[in-house]
Amino acid sequence: MGTAKVSILVAELSPPSKLKIIGRAMVPSRGIRKGRVLNVREATTCVHRAIREAEKSAGVNLKSLYMSISGSHLKGELQVGKAQVSHSARIVTDYDVGRAVEEAKRRDLGPDRVFVQYIRNPFLLDGKKVDEPYSLRGNEIQACFWAVHADARVLREQMQIVNSFVSRIDDIFLSSLVVGRVLTSEEQRQSGVLVLDIGAGTTDFVLYGDGYVLMTGVLDVGGDHITNDLSVAFKIPWESAERLKVDYGKATPVEGPADDWVWLRGDLSIGDRRFSKRAIQRVIHARMEELFQLVRRAILPVLEREDLRCSALMTGGVARLTAIENLAGQVLKMPAASGRNPDWVINELQVPEMSNVLGQVQFALQDYSDSVSGSRKTPGLFGKVKGFWSK
Amino acid sequence: MTVSLKPVSDVKIGVIGLGRTGRKVLERMRIRSAWDVDAVCYDCDLEVMGVSSPWFGCECLGVGMLHGLGCGGQVELGQSVAFGSEEAVRAWLVGKSMVVMLLGAGGGFSGGFAPEVADWAKEMGIPVLCVASMPFSFEGISRIDSARRTIDILRDSSMAVVTVEMDDMLLWAGDESWAQPVIELGLDWMQHAAASILGLVEEDGLFAFDLTTLRQVFDLGFSKTLFITGEGEGQNAVDDAISQIMGFADLRLPDSEVIVDRMLVALNGGASLGVADVNRINQTISKRFRKPARSFFGATIEEGDAKVSIGVFLSIGLGGGEQGQSVVSDGGSTGDPEGGSVPAARTRPLKPTGGEKGDAQGYFDVLIRESNRGVFEDTEPNLVNGEDLDVPTFLRRGIRIKT
């Protein structure tokens, strides 16, 4: 449920773990801005429409679905729990790990916030990173989680909208995580990669290193801000500003001749106006440069702590902006490129706007496989938001 | 209430009618004897010129070159006539405080002649207000293109170009109308636009309105100005005039399409026109056009006139006016009826809008206010590191954007 659109993919799962996409829907979003529901009635209407279209496309009735969430109400932080190794021979056991994990997750957020995701990071055994500490020798075990919590009211509103049309939400995912999963390979996550999903209302990012999610973040800045900046700068209606952005938008610093003009409509009617391409670029460049600077500032402590050299991948509607890779590379100080959806999806889904739902399908498949094999480690939606509905 | 009809003695306005359209508009104009107005009509077509009117002179130019025939739609010929008449026209311009130029864009003579006159006036420091009709779209793409080029050039060298589009007149009169009444309507609107401006500057009316104020109205640099007029008579004169304005606005300017930078409401009525009426007109019109950034209001009183007429000028800045920019490039030369060569239409460099004026008008004031949040106005502040990210970045960083 984004600011610009509500997207649904319907996938058919068959044992052992095969997946086939059988339907999809993408409808313009209303009543949602910057990851928040501003107008419940409008948001409900477009979500309902998207579900109906998806059902029609797939020829099935949707009984449950997965949902991704975004918005700056999501906050992430590294939570660490410590435990002394209790075994006489200093061998780490389940009991020690359990105590460390429990302590890491002990933090109480208060009634207004709810944890939505605990993302495990490497354990530290006597300060040294280890993936699996069991049976290793040491004195102190530390469990580390990148924990993400949400504003309970905002989350409840979104879930209620969906719940009014389908009986069950199987799970909720962080938008940045699902996009990160679909755009990156295991090798990239090992070597270090930053994934940016720049949508209409928000920019979600996730930083991977050593195969782990080191941090996630959301900025309430997206393509709508570019449109708004143009609208304010040139005193033109939103639709006209959007047209300028799409037709002439460029992220790189100002270049080209000073007399390079473009007309809004080109028919010289009242309301038609001409604009300097350089002025358009200047407005967009200022916004995009600031966005990348904010991301850089957010990830810098982790980059320095982990001594990480990584690259950046971008997706979302704004990733279509001309020369955005150049600007991202300059500001983020790392190689940057546009992300590509997996080759196994059809051409119509090979667009940045579909990365999110494709990632959710992958997560859903994982969730299904884990539940069938009984190896599910994450708590699922109920575990995540236990006590949530009673608040 | 004291109403003074004393003319403003030191403002001499020149009115130039160009070609057939210019002459017809001049013939319609109600120029009052108290006004200090000097009018002339220029053309190269003897048949059109006819005889001089009691209040304006007629001069047929370029007779040696064109033998009193027209330009046949060729702008280059109109420009050549201008080059040959520069001395005479400049002499006529001397002493004028302002010039109102009336023309039908799309014609060869006016298309070539008007930009030159505007340039000379500009060099002499005389502000020029052009009132031009745009051809019907059914007159063909070449005529429309020619008209657009002329308007574009005039926008650069004039204080303002008020366009009256004949397609709008057709729309306003209704598809069933005959061509002649629609053309008459267009001419009426043009004369109304010009007369409104003359009245405001020349009359000492209800509200003080001088040439300096007028320059503020149109001081937008490269801009587009639309004129709408409404007229009423009798008991419901004000309501009728307002409803005509609103009706045309609804027809031509859908609410979501236009953001107006400057608005001038020029009101003319009889002595019975009260201040309450004036306020009502002002408020209604301002509301309809979304309270433009700057609004101006002027009213003149004609004793014994039971009519109320309202003229609304809506200006929208188009940006531009940068030095060295080429607007029109009509290459090639054209044959001279006398066998000589006519200078090729020159590439007209866009003149700078004038250092101080350009700098002041070309940029936004850098103001960081809540109202700069645009569509995010109703959302909570998007605060990061003490900055509201919903406010455009260029404003927060003080980046100047040429508009």
C-alpha cells in the first residue's frame, strides 16, 4: 500500500516449494501519503479495488495475504543481549544463547509502539563475530538483533483496511527487506550492498554486510517531494509538475545550455508555460542530493563500524530518473546502479515498481517452506504483534 | 464621495493601431477628450488605410517598396517596411510616457512591424503594452505559427502582451455564430482592454492608479496576459458583468489549470456605482482566480453612464528572458516586388530583461514558511535534523531557481 499505488501479486504455491504467479493488480493509491493512511475511506476504496482486480485476474478468492509496511514511523535499532556461558567447560549451549536472546528482546517500548521485526545479526562470542555459537568455547555470548518497531496506531489502521476485505493477514514485512531480498544475490549481501527503494512517498533502505541485515531505515521523502518542489518552484499545478518531472527530470547537477527551454503543453494556451531545463534540473538535483546525503549520514556509523565497502542498488519509481546512478554514486561514495528484478519473472514485472511485491512473494515462499518443514524461526504475525489488538 | 475627472497632465499615452485589425480597434475606441492620448494607425495597404479618423492619423508606409499593396502574410516584408520607416516612427514616439499597440497577430505587416516598434520604444525607455488578437485555428497552421512567433518576440520587448484569442471568442459566442459577429466581438474585447488601461492611467478615478502602478502589474518579465471582460447595464449591472466574467472564466480557465501571478481588475461605471459594489466585484473575482500573488484594482467613473464594465487582466510569468537566447530564427530572404532584395528576417536575440529588473523578477524570494510545503501542507512536519523535509530543498538551501 504505497503513496502512488496499491499493488498485489497473487501466487500459487505447490509442494514442495514451487511458486507460480497467477494474477496481479496495480491501482492508483488514494488517501495514503508517506506510508500513513490520511483518509481511511479513500484508502479503503482503492485497496478494495486492488483486491477485486487481483481476484479477477487470478480467478480465485483471496482469503489471506502478506503485506509490506513503510513510513518513518518505523524505527530500527541494534539490540544486544549478553549472557555468561554457564557450562563448566565454557561450551556455549542453547540455554546460554536463549538467555542472551531473551535479554536482547526484553526492551519494553511502551503502549504506543510495537515490534514488527527482529533481524538477527551475527553473535559475538567474547567480542568476536560468529554465525552459530553452539558448541564453541567462550566466556560471554552476545545476541545482536536489528529490531524494527512501528507506531501501533498507524500499523493498526493499515491492517484494519486490509482486514476488512480478507479474513487474514499472514504476515507483515518491512518494505526495505522484501525489496532487498529480491534485488540482491547472496554474494552481494556477503560483500556488502545498500538497497534503496525510492517510491512516491518514502525511501526505504537496507544495508547488508557479511550476509546479514545490518540496518534498515525509512525516510519520508520520495518522488512526490520532487513533484511538490517543482510545483512550488514554478507555481504550477501538481499534474503539470509531475509531467515536468517525468518528461524532463534529471538527477545530475545542472548542465546544458542556459537557453534550453521546454514548454509545458506546447500549445501556447493560457496555462501553458515554458521552463528552463536547467531550472528543472536544479530543483530535482537539490532534492535528490539531499536524499542521498541523508541516507549516507544514516548508514555511515554502520559502514565505519563494520569497515564495509559496499555498492548501492536502487529501485522504485524514482529510480527511473535519468542519471540517478551518477548522483547516487557521488554522494553515497560507492558504486551505484539500478536494481533489476529476477530473471525468472515475466517482462511486465521487470519494472522497479514491482520489486516490492516480488520480494513479498519470495518471503511468503520462504515462510511457507519453513512452516511445512517446521523450521520456522520467526514468530509470524501473531507473534510479532502479540497483544496488539487489545491495545 | 468625491470623484475627480481631472486628467493626469504629465502622462501622454501613444496608441498605435497596426494593419486592418489595429485600425478597426482604433475606430471602436471611446477616447475621451480629457485624455492626453495621441493615436496613429500604420499599414502598408492603401485600401485598408482609407482616410484618417478625427482622432487618429493614418499613415501608409513602404509605398515605394510595396506600391501600397499589403504584405501578403510575409513577415519579412513587414519588417522591411519597419526598417524603412524607423525615423518617422521614432519621431512619433518621442515624448510618449507609454505606448499601447493594437494588432492582429498572424498578419505579415503587423508581424514584422510590431516587434521593431516595440524594440525602438524599449530603447527609448517607453513601456509598450500590446493588445493582439490571435487568429482562429481554422485559419491554418502557418498563420498560427506566425502569430505565435510574433507574440513570443513581443513578449520579450514589451511590458505585456494581452492576447485576445479568436477561438475563445468563437467559444464564447457559441459554435452557431456567424464569423462576422465573432470577429466584432474580438475587436470589442481588444478595444475594451486598451480603453481600460487608458482610462485607469488617464483618469483620476476612485482608486489612485498611475503608470508606475501599471508597470508593477505587468512587471513579470516574459509573461502571458489574458483579458476577460464583462458588461452590464441597469439595476443588475454589477451582477451581469460579474456573471459574464465568471462564465468566460469557467469556459476558458478550468479551476485546476491556472495559477495566476498578477491580476488587474479595471472597473468602469456610472456615478451610482457604490463602494460596496466595488468591494463585491473585487472579492468575487479575486476568489475565482485563487487570490493571485499580487492583485491590483482600479476604478473609473463616467458621469451619466449607467453601464458597468469590468476588465480583468490575468498575467502568468513564463520565465526566461535570458541574455543571448534566440526566440525566432526565420532564415532566408524573400523577393522584392521591385526586383531588389529584401533583408532576410533576422534572428532576434532575446534581450536581457534588464540587469536589475531581471535579477529581481527572475528569482523567487527565498522564504521558508509553512505555506511552502505545497501538497504536504496538511501533513505533520517531516522533521529530520531540525529541518522539515516537506519544504522544498531549494528553498531550505537558499538555491535560486530561475523561473
